Amino acid sequence: MAIRPRTSFLAATLAIVLGCDNRPASQTPEPKSTPHQPRAFTSEVWKFRADFPAAPKQDKKTLQSPRGEPIQVVQFMVASADKCCVVSVADTMIDPGAGNDEIERRFDLLQEQATRRDGGKITASKKITLDGHPGREFLAAFTEPEPHQIRSQAYLVGNRMYQVTVMGTSSYSTSKEAETFMRSFQLLE
């Protein structure tokens, strides 16, 4: 299964609904973990922590929104040939005081864009929250290039969007490793 090409699509998906500033993206990795244990990672700049399966690599992309606005998406990723764990972050042009209808429209658009290619179909979706911030969790199944699944949680914190995603086989997206990664995501104050 070719997971790596989809990671750039994730950045594009997040970018479709966002706009952001050009803050430097630096991070402070936590001490190394022992084999087969999650590796705690903290980004002071992007104000989150998560337990990745290994040390994540950082990638910064500047994309264009449909309106031609530059979008900076920073991804923290651990990927192999058959699975991937990603935290994507972007500062948006969404008004921090936007109403629930506008926020839900952005989450709907995020889901729609995530499944536009590769035979994707949303199989589950629900509203979630993190520390009182609105969010959306969804599962999507894909048929191309090989059958695979995405499990994603997106949160809007002020005008910052976080997207926590695992990709791989359907058994991986619900595995203990994937669950540990998804549940470990925390916001820093």
C-alpha cells in the first residue's frame, strides 16, 4: 500500500478549508522511548503534544486555497509503507467568533475534500470536542490505489485547526497503536 502520496493530499485537504500565517515551525522532541512504546512529542510553537509510534518528521507546505490565498500547513508525521500517523496544524482565516454553522461547514468541507480522490467514501462521522473546542471525527474508506482507511479528528481552537490522522489498513486504523496515537493528542496551554 502506498501511503506516502496521500500525506501531501492530507495537507491539501486541510488547506482547502484554511488560511494561515507564516510562523516558524520549531518543536521540542521529548526524550526517546524504548522500542514498541509510543514516543512523546511536544511542539511548543504549535502548542500540542502527541505520542507517535516513532520520532515524527516535520514537513511544512505552502499551498493555495481555492481563493488563491497562501496556506501554510505544518505536518508532523511517522510513515511506513503501510501505515501513517500525522498531526497537521494551520492557522486559519476562520474568524475566532464564527458561529456553529460556519464551523460545521468547514468540517463538512474537510471531510468532502478528504474523500474526493482514490474512491473515497465517508463511513462514519460525528461531532467531538477537545477541551471545549469544536471538532469532527470521521472514518473514510478508499479503494485506490489499494483498499485503505483514514481515521481523522479535526479541532478548531480559536483560529487554529489541528488534524490528527491515521492511515492504513482497516485493521491498523482501529489498532491499539492507532488508538494510542489518536487518544494521546493534547493541547498545550
